[in-house]
Amino acid sequence: MIKIWRSIVGKLWITILLLVSFVLFVFTVLMLEFLEDYHREQAEKSLSQTASTIASIVDNYDLEQLTDEIIEEMLTEDTNAFLASNERKVVSSFQTATNEEVIQNSIIKNKAFDKIYESDKPIIDEMILPSQTDEEKMETYVVLSYPLKSDDEVHGAIFIYQNPKALHETSQETTKIVFLSAFIAFVLTTFFAFFLSSRITWPLRKMREHAFELAKGRFDETLPTTQNDEIGQLAVAFNQMGRQLKHHLEVINQEKEQLASVLTSMTDSVITFNRDRTILLSNPPADKLLQKWFIGKKGQNDSPIPKEIFEMLDHVLNFEDKLEEDLEIGGSYYRITISPLKNSELSIRGAIAVIRDMTEQSRLEKLRSDFIANVSHELRTPIAMLQGYSEALLDDVVSNEEERSEMTRIIYDESQRMGRLVNDLLDLARMESGYTNLFKDEVPIVHAIERITQKFTQVAKERKVHLQFKTELSEDVQISMDEDRIEQVLTNLIDNAIRHTSEQGSVTVSLTQELSYAKIQVSDTGEGIPQDDLPYVFERFYKADKARTRSKGGTGLGLAIAKNIVEAHKGNIHVDSVVGEGTTFTFFLPL
């Protein structure tokens, strides 16, 4: 809760109180001065009237005893008087309090009253005299001297003075009344000021609460607009502002969601940098890329951003120029575009980087160029042989029918080889395009694998390779597959295993069950494949291992076709190999 002196109510209240207090203070001071002067004038006037009356009695009557009694009756309890002759001697005294003689002598000796014995006008003066109640105390008295005349001659004077206690009591009572009135006025002013300020600030407090609600995003609440003054108009403006804020925030949220959707759906990585090179925003592909870079650094530093990108970022932020480069980072290829971001004052506030992973594209480009080179190489040899032997036949360079028959056989074999290569290329192209047609049927898997294996028994004997089939499955197990296509896969794997296994070696075809898959393995004890070449075994025209060359009758497309066939059956295939010990191809088919 806000402290009251910090609120508008408190400020208005204190301001009004200070203003009224100042006015009351000035009024009280002036009023007290006025009343004090008024009481003094009234006291002087009363003393003058009393002195005039006493002087008239003394001048007109000669009965001393009767005159003293009359004068004593005229004097009040706090009023004192005495008569003095021209010789400044006290003739009669009308004072019963203490310090009588000291007071009378002080008055007679006062030079201010010297002219009273010669003048016919009264003289008034204030004197500091001993108190009539306390011998050691001095008080201020108002002393009035009035001349006594007989036959128009001044023959003495009457001195009359009043105890200041009465005047002080009157002033005190008046002061109490004035201060009581000021206090009542202050209390009433406090109440009405608080009431007025509360009435003024109540709508303002409502507006403050409404502003906090707007800050929390609650735009549906409205302020009452019952007043027609400026505060009412302010409430109307507040309601209109709330509606406008709601509309603008909805528009901003829509644009933000659209931008977030665009960034999320982008395949390119987008990273926004601050002026101090810190990352402000990144989309999901960028997060994965940053994580990949950070893991690749193996804790060398805390920043996931490679040094090359930081150098590009420094250039963009320093020279305010767009930069685009192709970089190789950690074995991957990226096309990086960094553009500066500017604020409303056209000064650089950061930069945005768009990173496209070109690794797969580069790999495909390399595969394409390798494919063209490999196809050209594979076709060049049979075409050259066809051209050479056909020219020999046309030129009749053969000497006998046996040579002609041999050349014809060679031309036929090479044409068959070219046909196989073209057919394999067409099959592979159709499979990779998703146009593989599978004619599935429920096939007893044990019988089918054993039959395919037995086809190579004679070939294995000719090469002096021991071929065997092993299984633990029941002959009743059936699997949904395209038998011709799976036969094509096994034919390729078994033929490769036999061709690349030396004499007295062995090739084993095994069939087992692993979870919900049929596991088929073709193992040999041949030369093996180097570990560095294993990831490329299933690529077209694989030639990494010089032992596996086209001279052994293959087109280099068999394993690529086998992989596509297995994956079309919702399975997978992989290879394990140790150089000098042998190779094992394993593929899984769902049961």
C-alpha cells in the first residue's frame, strides 16, 4: 500500500492543511495583537473614566471621610489609586496590597508625570513596578495621572493604576478562545480537505488500478464514466486506450506467431546476435546446429559459435556490411549469410545470420559426378571391345571360323554386360524414386532362404569354398515378402561372398529371429573391407577396396539395389567386416 504522504490524497490534503494553517496562523497572530491592543485601550479608557470621576468628586466635595468612601466604592478590586499634592506627597492612598510605598514613590518620581501638576490633561504611561502579590517580582502596569483643580488651578493629581493580572487574565481567555476557534477550524479543514481530496482522487485510484490491470494484459475491464468533467473524460480516454492496446497487442501477437512459425518451419538455421555478440534468438535448426558445434569442440571454450563465424560477425558489426561465404566447419559445409540489424536511428544494434547446411548437397554433387564418371568408365570398356571386335569382323581380319566365333562370343558377352548395367541402373533409379513395386505373399522363410542358398552350391564347389545354411526357426514360419526381390538381395550377397573368398574358405548363410524381425546373415572368411570404407559400401559403383573390382563380374550396383529392396520391405541392412578375417552382411525383415 502506498504511504499516504506519497499519494495524491496526501499531497492535496497536506497542501490544503498547510495553506489553511498558514492563514490561521496569520489570522491568530493578528487577532491576538488586535485583542491585546483593544484590551489595553479599554483598560486605559476605563482608568481614564475612573480617574476623571474621582477628580470631579475630589474637586467638588470637601468632605474627606465621605470622599474616601466614595472613591473606594468606585475602584474595583484590581484597581489602585492615590492622591498627590503639588509637592509630590501622597495625600490619600487607596491600595491595600504589598509594596504600596515602593510603587507610589516610583510613580511620583517618574519624570513622565512631571507635567501633570501644570497641565490639565491626563498622562498615561506603562511602568515596570513591583508586583502587588510577590515582593521579588516585577510587572508591567498601566499608570494614569489625572490633574486635580480648584478654582481653575491645579493643586494636585490623582494617580490610578491597575493590576496587570486582570489584563493578563482577559488576554489569556481571549487567546484560549482564539486558539480553540483555530483548532476547530483546523479540524474542520482537515476533514473537508481529506473528503475533497478523496472525492477527487477516488477516480484516479480507480484509473491506477485499471492501468495495473492493463499492464497485466486484462483489457476487458472498463472504467465507469459517470462524471462529465475532466476526470470523466480521462476515464473515457483510458477505456479507449485499453481497447487500442488490446487491438495492437493482438496484431503484434499474430505477427509474432507468424514469425515464430516461419522460423520454426525453416530448414535453414537462423541466429540473431546482439551488439555484444551474444545470441538473442535462434530457431530449432539453429539450436541443433549450435549443440552440434559445442559438442564438436569438446569443451575447448564456452562459446558454441565457431571462430570463422565470429570473424564474419565482427566484420559485419564493424563495417555495417552484408557478408556471405561458404565455409567448411568440422567436416561439414555451410553457406553463411550475415546481415546487420539497425534500429530506428539507423545505428547497428546487432546482426542476423542465416546458415544453410550444404553438406548433403555437396555429397550429392560428388555422388553425381562420381556416378557419371563410374558409368562412363563401366561403359567405355565394353563399348571399346564391341567397336574393336566389330571392326575386325567388318575388315575380315579373322583367318578362320574359330576366331570369328570367338569374336562373336566376346561381342555377345560385352553386350550382355552392358544390358545388365543398364537394367541395374534403371532398377536403382526406380527404387530411389519410390516406384518400387513389391508383390508380397506369405512365404515360408526357411524354405525360401535354403532354396536360394542351394543355388550356389555348384559355384562354391568350383571355387573350392565351403557353403552352408544354418537356422533355428521352424519350417512353419511364414513372412510377407516379395520372394523374387529378396532372392535378388541374397543372390547378390552370396555371389559377392563366394567371389571374394579364397579357396578353402567358407560362406555361411544363417536365419534367426530377433525380437519381431527375421535376421538373415551372409558371412564369409574373405579379404574383408577396411573400416574407413564401410560407410560407402552401399553406394553406387563402390570401388574403395581394389580387391572388389569390375573384373570379377560385378556392376557395382548390386549392394545399392539390395539396400533399397530391404528398406522397401520396412527392414534395414548393415555390414560388419575385419580386414583379413571376413565380412558379414546382415539384414532384417519384419515377421
